[in-house]
Amino acid sequence: MFILKNAWISIKRNKGRNILIGIIILIIACACTITLAIKNTAVDLIDSYKSAYDKEVTIGFNRENMMKDFDPSQEEGRESAREKFDNIASYTISDVLKFADSDYIESYYYTYGVGLNGNNIEKAEIESNSDMPNGFGHGKENNMSTTDFTLTGYSSEDAMSEFISGTYTMSEITDNAWDIAFNGNYVFINEELASYNNLKLNDKIKLEDEDGNVYEFEIIGIFKENEEDNQETMSMFSNSVNTIITNSEAVVNLTNGNENLKASIHPTFIIDSYDNVEKLQDEFYEKGLDENFVLQTNEELAESGVSSVKNISSFSTTFLIITLIIGGIVLFVINMINIRERKYEIGVLRTIGISKLKLTMQFVSELAIVSVVALILGAGIGAVSSKGVSNSLLANEISSSNEKTEEVNKNFGGMSNRGENRGGMHGKGMPVVQAYDSIDAVVDIKVLLELLSIGLSLVLVSSIASMVSIQRFSPLTILKERS
């Protein structure tokens, strides 16, 4: 009690000096509060972005393994590589279901494609002739396919990456399209193919396999391709002109019991952690996956989405460190001057029997009282300021997120109930970012505790001068110098 009483009397007696110290600590506290709020907001935003990306795993070729013993200069090497490629054991829909049964996998989706010929519709193409420039007429996809059409089945909207990325956009769609799209024989066709065959919504098209089996589908949507590289190819039609989109269930029904109908499957698995990819890959190999395949993730994509926000977080950390270093030095210097000015007071107090420990505690208490008051005021000012700063920081991200969600919704034909049902495409790199509309949302207990630790650190650092001086000063020497 004696220490606190003397500390309070000293504070009142030296108002000017303590006000100066208080202003410096106030400025430091205000800057630190805003910086900590921005830093924590940036960290929250990074977590929001990372959680917005599902941790995706796909199956790709292990090119390094395939080319391990390949010698392009030797014909035998080329033949061996071709044979190795031809003998790769492909995986089927049943394999995918078996792979998906894993403790590391939370969910999965896939595309299932098969080649078919037209029965009552024609493949969109223009026969090349000598009057046309070389290469004009056929799209890349048409030249590579041995069948008229590629029937691509999606297991869910999550698998429809072309619509999510904006490569495809729905231009016409029936009112109930998304209610029935993933059940039964319903299709979306390219608008160029629709125009070529004079087709419209609700028309029926017939496709057949090489054995002559005919399959009927109803058109519930017409899409267009927005890929820019179509302009670089000498083709009248887009690459997807002869791609017909349906659901995976329809493709499965076609391929069941038909060994001559070869389908290709491209699965995507959602895992719980990137750390488990190697374990999952070993599990896939044990379940029969050919070792010429390897698991690939979207981790780099998820990391690239937060690079700009990470820069903000790093900058705020650097600014905080610089502020503390400068503030600590200034307070240390002021405290040294304060000790020199009060040297005679120290000598008198020591002469009348005040111990070095009590005297040190008094000087530390003075600085602590001033610091606590300044920290409280600085935290309040910083809290009010940080609200606007943090919301300003998030404004572009909130706007970008909302615009991207609306854009994807339009790609699917403007079916607004999609976004509500699926959380605004969460999982495809579109985070749900909420505006910080209250002080508590930014300056929370975590920031206050961090600010308190900073304040205590500054008090200790700036008190070193008084601690050392009091221990070093001799009361008799001080009084003799005074006289």
C-alpha cells in the first residue's frame, strides 16, 4: 500500500512528465490495437478462404514412373513405353466406389463419359475442301473422337467444373431442370449443336451405340462455350459442340451389361487433410489402383487464393514489431531522463531507510499506472478506428465473393435456389465472407490480451533504466553531489 500511495503522489506531482509518457503509450496502444485487429482479421480471412476450398484429390498419370526407363533414341525403348502405356490397368465406377470407402475421404463426385453416335440428330461438322484454309472445319474434339458425340455424365453440380469456372454458361433452361437433371435421361446440349439440328427445349434426341442400341434423351437445357482459345483454332464450331451433358446415373444405366460400350471416369475425392494424401494413395494402391497413377491435390490453388491477404498479415506483423521497438526505445530514454531528474529524491528515500526493492517497485508502479490508463484509452480509440479499417480491408473481398457467387449462379442458368441450397458454392474457392459490423467482431478478448502483454512488456523494458540506476546509486554520494 505504501508503494502505491507514494507512486500516486509522485504521479500527481510530476503531471507534465507523466502526461508525456501517457501520450506516447496512448499512441503506441492505438497503433498496436489497429495493427492487431487488422492482423487477426487477415488471419480469419485466410482461414475463411482455406475452408472455402474443399481439399480435393484427383487421379492422374504418374509420368515420372512411366518415363523412368524410357530411351527415345532407341526403337525398343519407344516400343516398350507404348506397351507400358497400353497395359495400364484403368479403373471403373466400381473401383471409384471402392476407393471412396476410406476414413480419409469425406465425400466425392465424378464425371462419367461415353462415346455414342447420332440416330435422329447429326454431328455438327463441316467437311473440309480444297477451297478452305488448311485445318478449317473441324474442332479439335471432333477430330479425336471415333464416335459422333461424347455423352458426359456428372454425378452432382459439384462435378460440373466447366460451369463453375465459366467455360460453359446456360443460355436456355427449363423451369424444373435442376430438379430432374440428375435422375433419368435428361440432357444439356451445346447451342451450336441445337442450331445445327434445329433443336429446342423439351425436344427428344436419340443416340445409339455401335451395336445399334438406341437411347432416347430429353433436352432440358442449352449451353454455350465461352472458351477464348476457340478463336485460335480454324474451326466453325466450339470444342464442345458435340458434347452432350447428362447425369452419371444415365451413363451407368447405358454401360451396365454392355461390355462393348467403353466409358471413362474422372473422380474427385474430398479429403479431411492434405497431410493424409500419401496414406490415401497407399490405400488406393492396396485396393487395386495401377501404380502408374498418382494422386494430385488442389493445395497450390487454395494457397494462391490467400497470397494477397497473407501479405497484409505479414505487413501488419512487421509494422507492429517496428512500432514496439521504436516505442520501447523512446520510453526507455524518457525513463532514463526521469531517473536523472529524480536522483536527489532517490538519495533521500534511500537515506531514510526505503529499501532498493521498494523504491524500484514504486518507480515501476508509477509507470504501470500511467501505462494502464493510456492502454485503456488507446484500446478504445483503436477499437473504434479498427472497425472501419478492417471493414475497408474486407470490402473488396466481400464484393468479390458475392460477384463470383452471382456469376456462377448465372452460368447454371440463373437458378437462384441453387446458391441457397448449397451455401453459395462453398467448396469451390468462393468463401462466405461476413462484414465486421461491431467492435467486438474485431477487437475481441484475444486482441485485448495481446495488447495487455504488449503494455506489460513496454513497462518492463522502460523500467530497466530505473531498476539499474536504483541498484547502482549510493545515497551518500547522491546527497554529497547535491550539496
